[in-house]
Amino acid sequence: MGHFIARLSTIAVLGLAALPVPGLTQAAQAAPAKPPVLATIPVGDLDLSRPDDARRFKARIEAAGETVCDARVRAERLDRWSARACRLDIRDEVQSKLTRKQARALHAIGG
């Protein structure tokens, strides 16, 4: 009888050890993937030294930030501050991609 109980205990322990594995694979599959880049901001048709074009550019940045960050808010369940930080990151990244001439022109008009 003692041999039977020892064998049953071993099987039970092995069964419990294997139990979390399916749970881990499901959790890994359920984790939200980061959304891909969802927006592009064309700038080639604008002259950023012109105030109207600079305003259009800023509006494009805001629209792209809204699109990308709203998708991240839903996918990653970001809080309000993280969503705001996302929009600032989008703005900074876009402005870092400008040529020096474009950045100087935008800065000259207060952009």
C-alpha cells in the first residue's frame, strides 16, 4: 500500500508541475503586441517658413499623434499621462527627422 501511495504522489506532483505550462503559453499569446506605425506625416509639400504651412505641419503631427497614441492607449491600456507622453514622443521624433533647414524655418516662426 505504501508503494502505491508513493507512486500516486509522484504522478500527482508531476501532473501539478506540468499544469502551469499551458497557462504560460496562453498568457504569452494573449499579450498585446505593440501597434505598428500607423501614421506618416508628409512634409515635402510644405514650406515651413510660411506660417500657414507650419500650422498645417503641426496639425499633421497632432493628428498622427492622436492616431498612434489612441491605438496604443487601447492596446496597452495606457493611462492619461502615458498617452500625453506618447504624443510628446511622436512630436519630438517627427521634429528630429526634419532637415536643419526645415527645423530652423519652423523654429523661426515659433514652431
